[in-house]
Amino acid sequence: MTLSVSGLSAVRSGRTILHPTSLEIPLQIRIGLVGSSGSGKSTLGHALIDDLRAQGHTVAHVPQSPDEALDPLRSMAFHWREAETALGLPPGSADQAGLFGALKIEGGDLSKRPWGWSRGMQQRFVIAMALIGNPDLIVLDEPTSALDPVVAAATMELLSAFLTGKDTAMILITHDLGLAARRVERLMVMDAGRLVETGRTEDILERPKTRAANALSTHRNWMVLPC
Ligand SMILES: Nc1ncnc2c1ncn2[C@@H]1O[C@H](COP(=O)(O)OP(=O)(O)OP(=O)(O)O)[C@@H](O)[C@H]1O
Ligand SMILES: [Mg+2]
């Protein structure tokens, strides 16, 4: 199966911030959606999620910060039950032990509120919730930018390992090419509300065709960083 959208666009305050965009996303693929700040990555991510959900696909979203996904007044157990309920699953039926094991969520007290957990563990918990029900696609919007580099790298490694062999496709939105380059087989480059270049990761890094891709690949020495 391939996830497919066509003619996605967005206008805000009379300005076109996403020009008509069509995409084909095969299952199992891992794609990096990259581009400078304000190029329209999050806008495309949201438009894509809305369109695919309207088509009946299951699409999970992981925001930049766990604060956006977790209510500080609710326990972690409450959030987990809410995620199950949203998917129409009976409480306690998701494979919590499997997901917690895969994402190394260890020793966390589920009766605590988010601030009783470390930031890294909160974000891994948010990713685990997103993976309940094996979605067709998981869209992660700058998922580790609020974490320190070592925790960020470990989180991406755990997610990559978990997704290996699964049908769930992944779109990793980031302006950190170092984070994307090692974990995605394809890159989509955005510039000023348009998808200007797509292709295999190494092709875009080695032979960028557009100004935006060239600007990103110029910084490919970032790839030596651990995250
Ligand atoms: N609700 C809105 N009203 C007006 N302009 C908006 C709105 N949302 C986004 N924009 C503008 O649209 C453009 C794209 O925004 P978007 O958040 O998609 O970029 P981005 O690539 O995700 O950036 P970043 O890397 O900083 O997260 C930006 O110029 C932004 O200011
Ligand atoms: Mg964004």
C-alpha cells in the first residue's frame, strides 16, 4: 500500500504558506522533511496528517515538545488510557510492556504527572503512545530538539530499531540534517512553502540540485554530531 495525497495547500492571513503539493509515501519508508525555519515543514506535516486521516488512514503525530502532548495536571496512566480510548481500544489492551521495552521507558511511575519524569522519558512516552495501534504513518515534528544531544540520539536509535520491519512509515521533520541523514532513506527539501527537491538521502547530500538543498548539504559536517 502507498499513502497518497494530492494538491495539499494552505493559506494564512491571505498568504500562501503551502503551495499545491502532492506526495506518494510507500509503507515502511523513512523520509526526512527538511528545510530552513519558516519554509513550511510543519504546515505540510499538518496538512498531510489531516488529509490522510480523512482518507481513513491511521496517522500519529509527535510534536516538538512533550509539553504539547502531555497535560501537566494528568497522570501518565491517564494519558495512556486516553490514547487507547482515542483508538477505540479497551483500557489496558495496548502492548504497553512491549512499547515501553522497545523505547526503554524504565522505572517510570505511571501514577505521576509528566513533571515527575525526565524530559527524555516523557518524549519517549509520547512516541510510545503514538505507536499504539501500529499507525500507517508516524509524523515527528522536531521530536528531539528539546532534548540534550545524547538523549536525542538514543531516542532516534530506539525508534529506528522499533520501526525496522514494521509497515509504519515515518516522516521526520527537522532542520537538523545531521539528525535526519543517518536515519532516513529519502529527503524532501522545502523552501518558501514548496517542496523543491526530493530524492535519496545520499544523492541530495552529495549532489544537491536546488539552492535550498545546497544550503543544507553545505552543513553536512553536522553529520559527525551524535544526534
Ligand atoms: N497561523 C498562521 N498565520 C500566519 N502565518 C503562519 C501561520 N502558521 C504558519 N505561518 C507562516 O508560514 C510559514 C511556514 O511556517 P511553518 O511553521 O510551517 O514552518 P517550519 O518550516 O515548520 O518552521 P520551523 O522550522 O521554524 O518550525 C512561516 O513563514 C510562518 O510564519
Ligand atoms: Mg515547524
